[in-house]
Amino acid sequence: MDIRTALKDAMQRLRAAQVPSHTLAAELLLMHVTGRERVWLYAHHEEPLEPAQAENYFELVARRISGTPTQYLTGKQEFWGLEFEVFPGVLIPRPETEHVVEVALERFSVQRGLSFAPHTSLGGASGGALRIADVGTGSGCLAIALAKEFPEATVVATDISAAAIEIARRNANRHSVSNRIQFVQCSLLDSLLCSPLATRHSPLSFDLIVSNPPYVGREEADLLPREVREHEPHDALFGGAHGSELYAPLIAQAGKLLRSGGIFVCEIGAGVLDHVRPLLADASIWTAIGVTNDLAGILRVLAAQRV
């Protein structure tokens, strides 16, 4: 069996099973099995597949048809131009979460009176290195992307899942930023608040806190695609019955740990804004509140500045 025949057969099987983006899934799985790029596959479509490769390929296609996400089958997903290792037990990074990075970069550019540019060296409020916290780090995509964009920053990344922390550490090593990211297993920012050093004037205060918290309501579970509902970690998906329950403690903790002038940026789900925005209503704590839409026009990112 040659590459063209294998691809055509896989696409037909995936399409018949109504797998979303069936063409892309067929390509990515064959790229994974052969270790080749997409351009090579189409330039060498008459190349034969080894029997073991063909068997492996169609086993993966069958698993994709059964509902396993393509990213868990290949073990990787791109985010912010970087490749991240992902496996069951960690949320698959979504393109819309990149808006959290964009908003953070734009906020700091405006605050420092700079034009927006990546890879900017910025100091913290006290003149030292920028300090960032990523709450619910998962694969580490936000923490690592921000560490790459702010090459002098130090980052604390938290997650309740030990499996997620381990994968995030491996991703940090992969992208050569592990020396600037401290991973902490805890719920939200609990361990930082409980630390005897975590006072407003301590080294544990931050210039930037970002988060992509769980924001799907458990009552909406049946509306999720099977790939998400049955395979991605529920602790990273569901934010209580209605999806907004974690924002109150998250925002309260951010208010305690941000330095004056510090920035808070978090992802929000559809229909969550009306429940979350009032949590930033205290003008003695928060100012410069803003909401950013994603490319689909959905309210996606909420940001505010610590007074």
C-alpha cells in the first residue's frame, strides 16, 4: 500500500464516521506514523508504507473514529508557534487561548508606553525581573509561551493535577525555559497564599497573573463533543454546575497576590461574563477592566489591572 492509497482510505473511513476535520486527522496521523512532514507525504505519494506502518496507521485511525482526540494519538499540539507534548490527563491547548498571551503582551506594552512587540525585556513593578503566575497550567502552554516572550521573566505555574505538572515540566525542558518556571501542585493559588512569605510586599507577589480556568458547566456536559467529554480531564473542563464557580476564588486570590499596577488576564467561556465581571467591581482593587473577543466574535478574555 502506498501513501496516497493509505491517506485516501483513512479519509474515507474518518469521513464516514463523521469525524470533524477528517482530512487533517488523516494527514496528522500519517505524519506521526511515518515521521514525515505534510509536504513530503504529498510529494512522495507513491512511496510504499511498510506493513508495520500501515498497521499502526489504521489502528490509530480506528482509535480516532472511536473518539480519541488526534492530539492524544500523536502526543502533540501546537500553541503560540511552539509544539507541546499532550497526553490524556492534560487539557489539549486551544487556539483561542492564545488570546490570553496576546492580551497580556498588549497590556504590558500599553502600560510601559511601548509599541507591541514580542520577545520584549520588561522589568517588574519594582524594577526587578517580571514575575508571572499561570493558574491551572495544564500542558504549561501559557507559562511557557509567556516565558519565551518575556526572556527575563520568572514564572510560577500551578495545577491541581500531578500528571499535568509532570507534562508541563517536560514541555518547559523541551523549550529551554525550565530554569525560569517553578511548578507547584495546588488548587488555584492556594499554596502561594498559604506560604508564610506570601505577603503583599514579598517576592511572591506578581506583575502578571494569567489563567485558563475550567469554565464549562457540568450541566452542559452532554453538549460537548464526544472527544472532549469522554477523553479530556474533567478537572480541567468543568468549573462547577454552571461553569463560573472558580472565578470568585481565582479573582480574590489574584487581588491579594498582584502588585500595584499588576495585570490579571483570564479566559472566559460563552455566557460566563455576566457572572464574572461583577467580581471585578471593587474600584479600590481593580481598574482598566476590558473584554476581548476571539476570532469567532465570542467574548473570550477578561483583563483588569490591580490598583
